[in-house]
Amino acid sequence: MLGRLKTEWRLKLALFVVVNAVFWTCYLVLSRHAFFPEHTVPVTVIDRAVGFQPAGWDWVYLSQYLFTGTLPLLLTSRADIRRYAVSLAMMCPASFAIFLLFPTRGPRPADVGGTFPMEWIANADGPLNALPSLHAAFIVCMAALAWRMFGGAAPRTVVLISIVWGGAILFSTLATKQHYALDLLAGGALGWLADTVAWRGARAAAMMPVRIGAASQGGSR
């Protein structure tokens, strides 16, 4: 694991700083300011069934940043880092364009309760960024990246934990009323499309574990 973190660490650190600076600047502005008329998202039976229950789920909601923030640091080649950057370059500007042109207010109530994480979410995250859900987009895109990195080499327990964790994060976006169900569908589709285009022709699921193994063998000689 430490070897993965150290490989191309300067490039990964520079990308991490630049991406976060640009992302959060755009995200925070667009989530608070509507430059065009607001739109609404149809409420589904899922939205009605999942009530506002932030206690506990707010921490799960925030855990997404741990999952999506650390996984790219385990990439081991410039080519893979470039493809990861391409997926972000597709996913984020597309979301921001929708936030700008079709601002959609999320279902979060004005009174978010007294839990610290939910209060923090409400203060940090504006209401005008519901569709598409970037939580869902990042979960899908990063899950695909994880599979490309480890594939069948990951222990079943790790895969199961990742699936449960990812599913819990998606549910938490509904339980905290940050998103509607259709937001998740749109965000998930966007994340899948960004990953598919970025890794098109790479045969990445088969190549990355082989390349990592080959590199470790070469280093042991």
C-alpha cells in the first residue's frame, strides 16, 4: 500500500491540489447562486418512503470523501493517472454546466436538526446542486476505478465491504435529504459514462494488475 502511495506521488499531489481548488470553488458558488430559473425534480415513491433521518446517516454521507479522496492516490502509473483525470474532466464540468443552466433545489428541510455533521453539511453545502448527484457520480466512477485497479485480486471481504459502503452512501443522500432518487440515477449514469470514455480502449481491468505485478518483479531483481 505504501508503495502505491509513493509511486508518482508528486503528480498525484499536484492533481489533488488543483482538482480540489477548482472543484470546490465552482461547486460552492453554483450551489448557492441561481443564475437561471430554478427547476424541480419529480418526487418518486422512493423519496416518499425514505424520511429525513440524518442521525448516523450524516456521517455515512461524509464518508464518501474518504472513499473517493484516497482511492486515486493508489494509482501507480502516469497513464492511469491521466485517464483518471480525464474522467474528472468529463464528469465535473458536465455537472457544473447543469448546476449553472438548470439549478435544482434539493429536498433538504430548513431545520436540519441538531447533529454536528448534519449542521456542517447544511452550512457547507448550498441547496442548488441536486441534479445530478455528484455523490452518486463519484461513487460509480471510483467503484469502476477500484475494479480496474484490483479486479479479481481483491479479497471477497473487501469487495463486499465496498459494495455495502457504497450502497450506504447512496442511501445516506436520501436519508439526509441532500438528493432525490432521480438525482442518484442521473449522477450514477454520468459517473459510468465518464469512466467508460476515459478508459476506452485501455483494457484497464486486465492491464492494471498485470502492470503492477510486472513492476514489482522488475524492482526485485
